[in-house]
Amino acid sequence: MKHLDNLTIHRFRGLQDLTLQDLGQINILVGANNSGKTSVLEAISTYCRPLDPLEWLNTSWRREIKYSRKPQLDALKWLFPQNSEVSHLNLYEGETYISSNGSFPVRESRAIYREFEGILQLAEAGNSSEVQLEFDEIEFDSILRGAELELTVATTFAPEELSVSFEIWENQRFINKKNRSSNAVLPIDTVTPFSHRIEQLQVGLLSEAILLGIKPEVIKLLQAMDSKITDLVILSPTGKRPSLYIDHKILGISPLSAFGDGIRRLLFIALTLAKVEDGVLLIDEIETAIHTETLHSSFSWIVQWCQNLNIQLFATTHSLEAVDAILDASNSETDLVLYRLEKRESQTKAVRLEREILHRLRENLGQEVRV
């Protein structure tokens, strides 16, 4: 049994009652622009950590990385389709609902976002030395917008639903002080089209790959793009923040930033794989920065290590070359499924193509499968 066997996104962003039946270990999402491919990844991300408010915040921010980030509430609230029954004109309320089955014990995840206005308490209640302000002393600017995030899951291991609530305030850093432990967590991470450019993320990920013992395999993957790469090292030349360096037969030991996006992208994907063993990996626009000539070898490596580490992969792509490369990188034993998302009026439907059918459509008939 896979981590997720069937998934229904009842309400999430612009998606409504979208079902992905009989998921594979390797799942490819294709479709026209604005068909909801990235939204599916975001829904899966929150479903795998449904009681973690930081996962919800991080999910809402990922789309903003190439722009100046919106205030956290403005980014967060658009994950939640608006509740039409709410009568407030200025305060937003919305709800998400996702269900699934598989080895992951969460069966349903519901989240409600409710905006409110109030005064943020900066001191702990009960402090006798705290000066209480009279209402007429409160400046208009001190009345802030906030939101309550109510997270609820139904699981196979608990007879009753698990539920937690958090308050998030506008322009205030959110700190999760509750540290609730729960079995309602599946290892998961997301590779965006831009995350490989954040070098400090790669430093921590390389340490995990070394501990897992797959560093030599990561180097082999990079050698598919540049055969003169011999090693990966973490150095701190200034004695301050460590950085990642590549040992190269011609260039010597050079900083990662000296190499192109393709090397950095593949490295980030490889290192993230190590982080999500026995979990789920989400890759948005899997072909980004990878040269067409190395798609086959790169995807072969990714498919192999998803199998070795029991990772369920969900990846989006706009590229027919990427679809063909993933198909070529797999074999008859690979549990590969392609889903084509199609918008039909107010709903999005998924057309499922398992590997054998996909192979016949592409190899024998040369048909377009993306739209």
C-alpha cells in the first residue's frame, strides 16, 4: 500500500471535488496553464502535515518567492475557498477539505480560516505590573487584523477527531509554541522552480544525505551534467556561516554559486530526496533548468531513488520532452501514472493514464497527452 492511494481535494484554492484515483509511486501532473497543477501539490503538502500551522504558512508563501512577499494573511487566506454563508463584508472566512486513503493514517483534513480584528497582547496575561490601557487610550493603528486557523483531522488511530487552533496576526512573526506531537505527519518536502537558488537550504540537506549514506550517488547524478565533478564539501572560509563547495577537476574547489542552475537544481532535488525517506516529494516544474540531453539520466536517478527510499513522487511539468524522458526512465515494473487536469466549468477533472497506456499513446501513436 502506498502512502496515498486515492486523494480527493474537495475544497482547496480553486479546486473543487478533484479526485486522483489509484495513485502511483511516480505521479506526473500535466495540463494547461491555470489548470491547478501547483494547487494539487499545495493541497498534498498541507494534507501530509495537517496540524502544523507552519506547513500552511510555508505552503502559502512558496508562490511569492519570485515576487515581493505579500503579508502572511493575504497569502494564507487564498488557500481557503470563501464560505458563501458568511455575512461579514470585510472579514474573510474560508474552509479547505481533503480526504484520502493509503498507509498514511490521516483520512480527512479540514481547515477553517477566520479573520478578525483585535488588539495584540504583547505581555503575558496576569502580569501585575502590566499597565492596562483604557479604551480611549488605544490608538487606531494598534487595532490589528488577525486570523484564527482551526485544523482538524480524522485518523485511523484515534476514535475522535484531532483538532488544534492557532491565532496569526498581521505583520507579526508567527511562533508555534505548542509543539504538539502527533502521528498525523508524513515526511514531505516541496521543490519549487526557485528553491535551488537558496544555498543555505542545500548545506543542511547535504548533511542529511551524508548521514543517510547517499552522497556518492548524489555526486554520480551531478556527473551526468558535468563529468569533472568529484566531490561535495561544506566549508567556512571566513569562520562564519558555512557554504557548499564543489570539487572540480578543472576549477578546483569552487562555490556552488559558480555553477549553473542545472547543477544546483539537480543537487537540491537529490538532497531533498534524502530528507523525505518513507514520505512524499513534491516537485513543481520538474524539468526546470535541466538540459534536454540530461533529462533521461536525471529522471532515471530520481525514479530509482524514489524506489530505494520508499518515496511517493508528485511532479508537475509543462514539457512533453519531460514526459517522454520520465517514461523512458521507467520500466514495466515502475508504478508510473500521469494525470491530465482539465478545467470543466467550475470544476477540474483528472484524466488518468497509467504507464502502459501512456507508453502506447506516446511511443506508438505520438499523441499529445498534456492538454
